[in-house]
Amino acid sequence: MSTLHRARTWLTAHPLALDATLALGVLAAMVAGSFVDPNADHGDKWGARTPDALSLALMVPAAAVLVARRRAPMAVLAATCALTLAELVTGDPRAPVAMSAVIALYTVASATDRPTTWRVGLLTMTVLTGTAMLAGPLPWYAQENIGIFAWTGMAATAGDAVRSRRAFVHAIRERAERAERTREEEARRRVAEERLRIARDLHDVVAHHIALVNVQAGVAAHVMDKRPDQAKEALAHVREASRSALGELRATVGLLRQSGDPEAPTEPAPGLVRLDELVGTFHSAGLAVEVVRADEGVSLPAAVDLVAYRVIQEALTNVHKHAGEAAKAEVSVVRVGPNVEITVLDNGTGKTVTDDEDPENPEGGGHGLLGMRERVAALGGTLTTGPRYGGGFRVHAILPLKTRTTTAEAVRP
């Protein structure tokens, strides 16, 4: 990167420094122009002259106010026009103080809309040119007066052109960004539709294989005693259909996974068989937990087993977080008729709900409790939570053993 490019980049990033540099340049140009006499009697060559002290004094504030031209363009234009009018009336020989007004008018035109540009430009052009022609020391037809008219007109036109180009470039960039967002949204929509189609295909394929497994298993059970060879053949079909279903499921789920998704777990989903392990982790964390179980010999469906484990896990987590350091918890798992009842009690003094509690819910329906309710409701069960009389909190879940995912009768081996 060249030194000029680095300086340009730095000035673009620091507009105040750029305006200060511009003000110094305008001041140098006005001072240099005040010593040049375009009307000298030297044929086609310019001569030299000595400007008035008042004209030199007016150049300094006229250039200094340009530093604030971006923050207050109208105020800067008014100030430079006032200083220019003072110089036009008193300056003899005339100094180019109007250069500051030209820069200020350009700034106004590039920062405002077109109607404002034309109104302000015509007013500035009329006032400065009229004052120079009627109140100045030069004849009204002098080229300096015509020059003021031309320079102010060009400043307004150039500023309006820059503003229009800037707006055009911004519109093109915005359309390009909008088109890019639209393309990304369209791509995401197409991906979602494709994933939905794949999921439907997966459902059809797996449902077909499961139906085949069900039929072949029924055939095997029917002919097991009388025709063992045919039963063995049916079981072979069951094995092949189940292997095909697993293969289709693995391949399709692999397509549905995102690039950053974790690998599928290889161990089974947790259940009440791991309850002692779960309680041990809370014992290690300093929470006293007592477990009472009256569900011996009860084989829970996989979905019910998982929900029971998650309810106990979330309830004990809430006790550990919110019930206080000296709190104790009691967990009971009881078979009551066609249901399994999960109860988690504590004697804590704090409120045993999650941190993200809903303030509009008097029962304290945080996201943890809401998650438990959704899990239990998905199985057709019920969940009740609330404070206990005398202190503490109670979580009680009733989970039906026969859910939508289980059959009406147990499958015999």
C-alpha cells in the first residue's frame, strides 16, 4: 500500500481531519489568489498586487468555519456568505474570500435534497452576485462578478450530482444485499423443503419395513410349533427387513444432519435403571437425596422410562440450584394401577424453579418446569408442581404405562 493511499484511507476514516486539511488548503489558495491581479497592464500576463489587511483578516474565519461543514452545513454556508459579503463591499482590490462560500454551498448541495439545493443555491447565487454588482467597487459587468455567479452555480450543480451518485450507489448496494439475502432465504427454504421430502420418504420406507416385520413376526409366532422351518424363514425375513430399515434410517438421518451437528450417541437413552447413578452425582454435589421405589418387576416402555428419568433429573437440579444449601430431597417411584407416579419433594427455603421463571405465572413456570410438562403431556400424563405446606417444593408426575407409542398388549418373546 502506497503512502498516498494510506493517507487517503486515514483521512476518510477521520472526516474532521479531512475538513481541517481542506480548510488549510482553501486558506492557502485564498491568500495566494489575493496577491494575483488578473487585470494588470501586462498584455496576456497577470500581475501582482497587495491585498487589504481587512481582506486578509476575513480569510481566516472564512476558512476556519469550513472545519464544521459536515456537522452544520447550513450554518457554515451562512457564515461564509456573511464574510464574503463583507469582503465584496469593502475589499479593494478584491480578494477571493468567496471561495469559502463556494465550498460551503457544495457541501450543502451534497448533503441535502434537490429542492433544498436549488432554493439555497439560487438564493446564494443571487445575493452574492447582486451584492458584487451593485455594492462592490468594480463595474457590474466585471469578470470577477460573473465569476462569482458561475462558481456558485457550479458548486450547487456539482454537489447535487455527487449526492445523486451517492444515492444511486447506495441503492445499488442495498438491492445487491437484498438480493443476496433473498437468495440465502430461498436456499434455506429449498433445503427445508428437501429435508421435509426426505423425512416423508424416510417415514414411508421405515413404515413399510416395520409393517413387513410385524407381518413376518406374526407368521413366525403362528407356525413356530408346527412348522419350525417356515418360522425360521419368517424370522430371517424379519431380520433382513429390520436391517434394511436401520440402514435406510441411518442414511436418511445422515442427510438431515447439519454439518456442525454432533454424532449420534451410541449408548441407549437413559432410564430409571440409571437412577442410582444420577442420585450419586447429586450426592457428590452436596445434595442429600433419599430414594424410595415401589416399582419392582415393572417393565416401563422406553418413552415412559426416559421421561421418568428426565423429570427426576430436572426436579433434583432445581432443588440443588434453588432450595438452599441445607435442603434434602426425597424421590419416590411407585406403580399405581396402570400408571407410574414420580414424586420429588424437598424441604428447602428457596424457590425451586428455574432461573428463567415466567413472572406472569404464579406457579413459577420456568423453562425447566415447562419442559417437564411438555414431556409428560406428550405421553398423556399429568404434572403438578407447587410449594409444600410448611416449606419446600413438590413435583408430582403421573405417567401412563400404555402410551400412544406402545401397543395394547405386551409383546411376548
